Amino acid sequence: MKQSQCPICYYSIAASFFDGGSQPLATLGWPQSAHEARDMPRLPHDFVQCLNCSHIWNRAFTYEAIPYEKNPNRMFNSGGIWREHLAKTQALLRSHCPPAPTIIDIGCGEGHFVRGLAEQNQHVGRFIGFDPNTTQEAGRGIEFHARYFEPETDVPTIEPDVIVMRHVLEHLTDSAVFVDQLAWSIAGLGKPVLFFAEMPCVDRAQKSNRLVDFYFEHPSQFTTQSFRTLMQRAGEIVELAHGYDGEVVYSLVRLAVTEAQKRTAASALTFSQQATRTRVTIRRQLADLASQGKRIAIWGGTGKAAAFIHQFTVDAERFPLVVDSDAGKVGTFVPGAGQEIVSKDVLKRAPADIVIIPTQWRVKDIVAEMQREGISARQILIEHDGRLVDFAVDDHPYR
């Protein structure tokens, strides 16, 4: 067993699967001479398998070793069975498309697949390919973007009906991240978007102990189980099946995020917006207090108290007095702000007009400690609901 986080389900324990040693690139090196071929860099092949979703991946893979932008990842197969598979795939997609569809093919290579869709539909609609590599054939007869596809910006701009990724996800180290981004990218479109993904299926290779499938350019090897796990992240699975005699697995998914995820996103956005308002409000309150010339003490100088000092710009010039109950902290300084942390006993000799207690959850204990120690203050303030409130008289849940 090895500790290695699965790129699909993020489970952290994997089993050793195949140590292929160090080998050169198999399909993207393109050496131009025998000497260059023999001198190609050797790259590690350390495949492991997730014990949760069964995904297989090369944990030694580094994306920087792959010259995607220099050499295209050609997938050449002119066999009749393969052409029949392509025809079935195109027919499946067309059956789910509107009459004038907008179709994006991510990692389209030279664009033959999406070009075929355009031709079958008499070029009625938009047929768009994305690929960082360009050749003389790239983009012929379609709208072509010679760059990587960016879900967050390209989907809202193009507003596709169908997004296609054929034999691409297995090349990514962050395929789950990409699929999550893709699902969220349609959130504001107001229309359904289908996602079609296809890749090699490693089930037969594993069952028959076939080794030729494992090379550096394929860092991820999908079992049917791990592919389903990935597709479930994207939304509602319309169809998941195998093709080309079980050698590929594909899925048609209606992109979506769950209602629970939407609620969490809305809650996070609400907090983010309120946090911005809270910073402005409390900084203004603190500035007003400082301008009144009152003696103000901050109770606590590390942890949450230091976070309060950082967030609300409680600088040493306006708020030099920071006290703490912990004798071990006395004589040290507030991180980032620089006030010396002094003993609470200072407040016995020279009481503060206002004591600000950043740690609301401890305020009752601290107030009780102040009473025991004979420390008084005209007002005790805590942060609550976006502003500083009076502990004694205002409404809050900490009394």
C-alpha cells in the first residue's frame, strides 16, 4: 500500500500496480534520427491503483515532460470497425442536438471528429475545436482556437449545446478538477448543456495482464468504475457504455451541479459579501473610537485576537495597549502589528475606558476573570454580526 491521493475521488491510499521502470515518450517524442531516438530522456512509470474507485495512474507523472504544443497527439486508426464506432458516436451526439447546434470539441487535434459532425449537419450551426497544437490540417472547415480550453470563460462566451472530449481526460493530471469546472461553467447559461467524454478503458488490460497500455503520455488509466465516478461529478449521466469491442468507455452527461452545492455556493457568496462590509464597518468604528482619545485595551494578542488585529487594521500607533491573561505571552509582540503584549494587571493600575475582546466565544470567562481580578471598564465590546457591539446591553448570543 502507498499513500498517494487519487486524482479522481481523492482517496489517499493506493496499491502498487505496475512499476514499468524509466522509459522514453511513446507517442509524443517524434525523434528525427536513430541517434535522437536512442538519446531520448527516460521518464518514470510508477502506476498505482486507488482502493476506493479503482482508478489507475502514474504517480511519477510530470506534465512538463510532455511537448503537447510542439507535437500533436495523433490518434490514427483507419480500420473499418473504428470508423463504425466513430459513426455511431457522431449519430449519438446528433440525436441529442438541436437543428443548429453549437458544439465544442476540446483537444480536437486536427479536428476530424467535429468536422465530420459539421459536414453531416451541412455546416448549420457552430462547430468549434480547441487544441494547443496546430498543423496544416488543424481547423480546416471548422472554427478553430489554437489554445487550451478554459471552461470558466469559454463556456459562458460560446454558450454551447454539446461539449466533446474524446481521448483527452486520460492525459490530464487534474481531470476531476477540470470536470468540476466544466459543471459549474454552465451555471448562468439558463439552458441544458450535454458533455460527451470518451477514453480508453483499462478493464481488459488489467484482466489480461496487458502491459502496452501503460506509457508516460497516459498518466491516467480509467476503469469503468473510475470513469463512472468522474462522470458523476459532471452531472446527470444520460448514457454510459463501451465501444470498439470494449476498448473504449464513453458517457453522455447533462452538466449540472447539485442543489446542495448551489446552496453552499450561495452561502459562501453571502458570507464573502458580508465580510467585506464587516471590514469597512468595524474599521470605521475603531477609527471613531481612536479619535475620541479614550484608553482602549485589546484583550489578547495571538491566535484569534491577532487575526482581529490583522483584519481590522488595529495598528500600534492608535491601539498600543494589548493585554493577555497568559503570563507566557507577556513580553512578546503581536505578529504583524508590533504591539508589546502586557499583563492584564496593567488594567488594575490604569483602567481602560473600553476593553475589546476579539474572542467572543470566551467573553463570559474573560468578563468573569476581570471581575475576580478587580479589573473594570466602562464598556466591553465584541464583534458580532458585522459590527462591534456592547457586551452588556446589545443583543448577541455570547452573554
